[in-house]
Amino acid sequence: MTFSNRALRIMVAVVAIPVLLLAAYFGKAYFLSFVLLVAGLSFYEFVVMLKNREIEIPLLLGEFFVLFFVLNAYYKILNFEISVILIPLFLTFYELVKHEKSPVNNIGAGLFGVFYIGLFASALVNIREFFNEEIIYNRGGLLIISLFVSLWLCDSAAYFLGTAFGKHKIYPRVSPKKSWEGAISGFVFSVLGMIVMRELFIDFLSLTQALILGGIFGIVGQTGDFIESMIKRDAGVKDSSSLIPGHGGIFDRFDSLLYSAPFLYLFLIFFFK
């Protein structure tokens, strides 16, 4: 990475991070808008990438379902089971009448994109609204902020320490630059980040729970990055888009967040419901 590119990345982060943290803290329409933006743009990038593989996903129909998943998590418009049933019904019928080549590939990729991005993004909203009593409403925001911090520390440690000391590659076929040294560093800093956040902001978690979450984020956050790298490599692209200067696309920046959200939501259901 050149100095100018790194400087651009830092400048974008300095502007964007406070906005994200404030949206997470205040929740409601602020955070809902953020998640809708991430989900909608990530799905758009996903559809465009797969065109390189001659896979045609119905963009408008897919976007509708992705955004509906997110809105339904907040407004509880429709029973979850009903929405899950409707998605494959509509996507398969669309392919039946469209007469495009490779309908099975189109249906499979469309279902994967809608569920992967839409369902995982809706988990973010479910986390933020999990503690819905006014006196503890900020807990959801503090958990989202802690998730951000843990993933950012993990990503930064994996990159910088992996670049400095990495010698043993993890998965060269998917991500040739990532090393075991970087991954372990990311895991350690993810756990440390959650310990610090627990001491400062999320004391409603026990130390054991903070350690568990830090370990989960340190593993699944990096797994989400590998999965997005796998999709990009299959599509033959370096970045999901060039929308964010110095950072690539929305899907590039929030792949770890999207993949980690369901695990945090399941954790809350297990320990707090």
C-alpha cells in the first residue's frame, strides 16, 4: 500500500468512524438507516461482481428482499417464516419466466446473496433493538460499538503484525497475503478489545462473557473476510467496488461485521432471553 493510499484510508476512517459510532449509540432510525445503506450497497456490489461469472441476479427483486429483511427486523411487518418462504418462491418463478441461461446458478447465487447479506444485516438491527426497555436501551448500542472496536482491532493487528512478521500463509488459494501470525495477532487483539470495552462500557457482561465474545469475533470476523475474498476471487475482482476512497467497496469494509452479527445475536438470545 502506498503512502498516499494509506493516508486516504486514514482520512476516510477519521470521518466515517464517529458517524458509525454515533448511529450505533443512538439507535432507532439512525442505526436502521446505516444498516439499510450497508445491506443495499453490499448486495448491489455482490450482484455486479457475479456478472463477471455470467450470473444474472435480479437486482431490484433481490434488493427488495434484502431491505425487507432489515426493515422487518425493526418494524416486525411479517412473520419471519413467511418471509423466508416467499423469497425462494419469487426468485424461482422469476427465473422460470425470464428465460436466461444458467437459471440454477442464478437462483443459487440470488438466494445466497439475499440470505447472506439481508439476513445477516437484519441481525445487526436485532442486536441494537434487543434491549428494548428505555432504561437499558443503550446496551444494544454499546454492544454494537464493542463489536466495531473488536473487529477493527482484529483487522488492524492482523494487517500490521501480519505484514511485519507473517511467514506462514493460511489460505493462499483465497487470500494469499494473510498469515497465521497475522490471524493470531488479530484474535488476541479482538479478545483484548472486548476486555477493555467490558471494563469501560459493557459491564452488564461478565468477564467470561466478554472473553467468549472476543474469541468469537476474533475467529468469525476473519472468517467473514475470507468468505468475501473467496467471492471476489471467484468473480475475478480485487475489490467489491471503488465506492469508498482507499478502502474498496461497502462489502469489503463490512464483510466481517455482517458475518459476526448473527453470532452476537445468537449469544444474546442464549444468555439474555
